[in-house]
Amino acid sequence: MTQYLLSVHGGDNSTSEMSNEDIQRMYKQVDEFNTELRTSGAWVFAGGLHPANTATVVRTADGKVVTTDGPYLETKEHLGGFWVIEAPDLDAALALAVKGSQACMGPVEVRPFQDVPA
């Protein structure tokens, strides 16, 4: 089976623009989706992330290390969380991404992991 990254994207203020009721509903839906992934055997790993402004970027060049606060890219949308799943093919991964998108009430990008050489 292939592993896929289902990444959740949203703006800096995605949840701040939601009512507390909608946030609680989203959390409940994501918990239910996580349970479905575990039960079906598709679950590998998942996690939610703090806002992009909490990120630190580490760069190395010529033996020097430079760290900067904030996200790597200046953009309106950032990675907010993710699932790593196993699915037999892209169609199955996309079907799970639909459920993930509904659960988290936002867009979900699907990308396969590279095969590990033997």
C-alpha cells in the first residue's frame, strides 16, 4: 500500500473567524474521522499544528546556521495539520481526503510519499 500525506490548509485566522460552536463541531468531526481511519487500517499518523507565526525556519549554508521566526513562505494560507494514511491507490486516498475535508471544514491536499528504494 502507498502512504499519502493529506495536508490541511487554512489562513492565519481560519479558526478565529469561526464561532466556538463551529470549532467544537469541527473537532468532533475530526475525532470521528480519525476513528474511522484507525478502524479501517488506513491510519498511520496525524497531527494539528500551531499557527504559522509560531514556526522557526532553520537554514544552513557554508557551515553557518541561520534561524528566522515565522513561516518559510510568506503566504495567506499555511499548513494547519495533516494525516499520513495508507491507501491502495490514489482514488482511495482521494475518497478519504473528501471525508477529511468535510471533517475539518477546509481544503485537503493529497500527495503520495516517494517509494523507498530497495
